[in-house]
Amino acid sequence: MRMRLDRFCIVPVLIASLLSACKKQEPPSGASDPAPSKFTQEQLAAKFPNDLGPSTVDVSAYPQKIQEEYKDFISVCGSCHATARPLNAPYKTAYDWGRFVHRMHIKIENKGAVLDDELGKRIVDFLVYDSKVRKIGREKEFQAEQEKLKALYAEVAKEQERLVLKDTLESPKKETPYVGVK
Ligand code: HEC
């Protein structure tokens, strides 16, 4: 009788350990997930609705000076986040842009790079001109686009949440190193 009881206990334990050994050989879940999301990686990285809009502007009809400043804007303001973030932001005036470029200036200095006054002024100049054309001159279109971006961002944010939850449930011990706010 004693023998049989032992066997009853050992057999299920053996099966369980065999099963878990098999499980370990499977590829990590997620790697084989064929369609994890309907959004692109870029969209999933969005932190503001503006990040989801266009990252470039057709400056071909802008004055030559502004076209030159646009190049500075693209190279400086696209190094941490998409240039979509400022291009689709609702800010328009020299006062607003002066404040934001100053705020970004501090972030850039913290990164060890420099944005001198002259370059900062050129970027503000471009942003003010461009805001006048697109955000004030074509206000209705710009507002409609803002609403679209907000609605899209609401969808993306839900998906970001779902993916974080999925990730946490599948690999509870995985830790992502902190890389700062982007
Ligand atoms: C060193 C990295 C870095 C660079 C370069 C940078 N940004 Fe940013 N930017 C950030 C971070 C981080 C945030 C989000 C936190 C915040 O708003 O301060 C941000 C947010 C923004 C926002 C959204 C703020 C809001 O609250 O609506 C705007 C607009 C913006 N940046 C404009 C610019 C412009 C214009 C430039 C170029 C002069 C620029 N950024 C360059 C790091 C950077």
C-alpha cells in the first residue's frame, strides 16, 4: 500500500517536470508573435499626439533664408524626438517658440551638446514663420489635423498600455533599463 502511494505522487511530479523542461525549449513568447500591433514602432513610441503627425514641411515656397533655417531646425530638433513634435504643436508666437527653444536648449546642454544663441534664433525664426503660414494662415486645416492626431493618439495610447500589460504578464521578471525621458 505504501509503495503504491509513493508511485502516485512521483508519477505526476515526473510528468510535470518533463513538461516544464519541454516548455523551456520554446522560443521566448513575443518573438514568434506574427502581428503584435496594427501600429508601427514609430507610432508606438509616441509620447504626444503631435509625434504622430508629419515630420517634415514643404518649404519650397518659403523665402530662401527660412529654407536655410529649416535645415538647422531639422538637424537640431530631430535629435531627441521626431521633428513632428514641434511641427504639429499648437504653439505659434515668437514668445512661445522662444520659451520652448530655451527649454530644449537646457536639455541639449545636459546632453553635452551646444545650441548657441545664434542657432537658437534661427530656429525660432523658422518656427514662427512656419506657424504663421500653416497654423495661422491655414488655421481650419491645422485644427482639423490636430483633432485627428488627438483621436489617433488615444488609440495608440490604448495599444501602448495593452503591450506593456502583455509584456509584464509574459515576462514578469524582465526589467527595462532606464534611459531617461525622450
Ligand atoms: C536633448 C534632447 C532634445 C532636443 C535636442 C530637443 N528636444 Fe524637444 N523635447 C525633449 C523632451 C525630453 C521633451 C518632453 C519633455 C518636455 O516637454 O520637456 C521634449 C518636448 C518638446 C515639445 C513638447 C512640449 C509640450 O509640452 O508641448 C516641443 C514643442 C519641443 N520639444 C520642441 C523642440 C524644439 C523646437 C527643439 C529644437 C530646438 C527640440 N525640441 C529639441 C528633448 C529634446
